[in-house]
Amino acid sequence: MCEKCPTDKGWRGWIELPKLDSVAAKGVWVDLSHTLSRDMPRQPFFPQPAFNKFMSAPADPLNVTHLDMIAHIGTHVDSPRHVYNDGPAFEDIPLERLCGPGVVWHVNPDAQGLIGPRELEGALGLLERGDILLLNTGMHHRAFDNGYADHPSLSIEGAQWLIDHQVKLVGVDMPTPDLAHHRRASGFNFPVHRLLLAHGVLIAEHLTNLDRLSGQRVEVICSALNIKGGDGAPCRILARPL
């Protein structure tokens, strides 16, 4: 177990959100999602997805594809149920938690590969209470090479900064905001996930195409599949400038 892991007290409820005002977009939608495919990004301990034809024309009257995949590979969103059995699953997540205004912010990790308050505070000129914050570390450029596994991570202090500034959803262009898989000690318990999800901060992972929107306020739609009992859900995430 890590020395700085938060005390695990389970689900603590949603952060309060301000009233969502109408927004005026001034640009086209940008798809921030990886295409669902056999080779989409995933953690090394998850099996490769399979996409097979259940029916195929012209031998059959229709083309029908069978999907076999973990919900937490490719671009997806984690619900609090991911780590807390008493937390809401996807059918319990209000739609306003998955869409609305936000900020795309480029971050450079510190020398230890951590993203903390110092790396996040530059966004304060744009970030508002109740926003979605999408972090562009540049790792999405390495999503299909071996370097993608050696990604930075949020520190516990960085995760607490997101809670303190009432971010409702944080998205990252890497496999996880927690430590990279190869850096984890025995007994690792995903402390960043536990801290964020305990306070109702949803987590989106494996984002891409963030460069076009970096440093801008945006409108975000996270169209996660509404899976009953879902601890995570594949998601098409779209954003456009405000």
C-alpha cells in the first residue's frame, strides 16, 4: 500500500454543480475518441477485444457484428462503481455530469512524472466551478507504440486540487491518471481513482486529438453507453470551442 493513499471510506456523494447556462459554440466538433478496433489502446492486463461477424452478407440477409471487450479499454469513462460497491453505476449518473463546458489544458509533468497543483494552476484563468477538465499530456501521440505505457500520472495532491476546484469530470490522454502499471508496488490500490471517484469526480481515459483545442474553453459531450450496473463504459467524447 502507498503511504499517501487516501483513507477508503467509500462513496461520499456528488459535488454540487452550478446552474448550467446556455453556451455559444464558435467551432466545429472534434472527436477526442479512439476508434473501436482490435488494436485500440488498453492496459496490458486487459485482453484484446474481438470484433467478429455474427452474420455476413451476401450469405446472410444482414451484416451483424459481435463485440467482445472489456468496458475499460479504448476511450471510456469510469463510474464510482469502478472502485466503490456503494457508488453509482452508469444508470445512476445524471446526464449533466457527462456534458457541459470545460477546459482543454496542456500539462507538463514534473521531474518525477507527476501532475500536481503546480502543473494545474495555470488553468485557473479559464477553469470555472463545475467544469470538465481535459488534460493534454501529449501521450495520445504515443497511443500505438511502446512508450504509451510509460505515462505520467496525477499526484494525490493533484487529484485533491481537482476536487477543491469542483471539477466534475477529468479526462486524460493516457491509460490512467494513476501510476503507470510498471511503476506500481505490491498492494497498489489505485489511490487517485479512489480519491476522485469517492467525491463524484468522473474519470475519462484514453483521449486523443486534444492539440486542436488546448488552452481553450470548450463544450464537451461524453456519450458513454448507459450500461446497467456499469463500472465503466465505452464513450465517444466530442468537444468544440466556446
